[in-house]
Amino acid sequence: MLSRATTSAVAHRASSMRRMRRRAFNANRLYCATNGCTSFLVVDEIGQVAHCEICGYSRRLS
């Protein structure tokens, strides 16, 4: 059985690894991540706006 500190450390390390993998693999894609939404933004190139199909968040591209 693992101690509470060990369990917490393992969970933190796993989430850090997922975050690093997500950043490295999808460096050129926009990630939504608003209120825990784990999807990518869809880019509308005509209006230069990106939006999330899951939560509805929209962001203006510069």
C-alpha cells in the first residue's frame, strides 16, 4: 500500500507528463482548456476566429 505522499506524487507526475505530451505533440494547434474542457479550437480562417465545438468558447486570432 502506498503512503499518501507517494500517491500524491505519482498523480502529480502523471498529470505533468500528460501536460508535457499535449504541449509537445500539438504545439501548432490551439487548445481550449476553459473550465476543464479538453478539446481543440476550430479555426475559421475567413473571420480569423477560433471556437470550441464542445463548450462554445471563441477567441479572436491576431
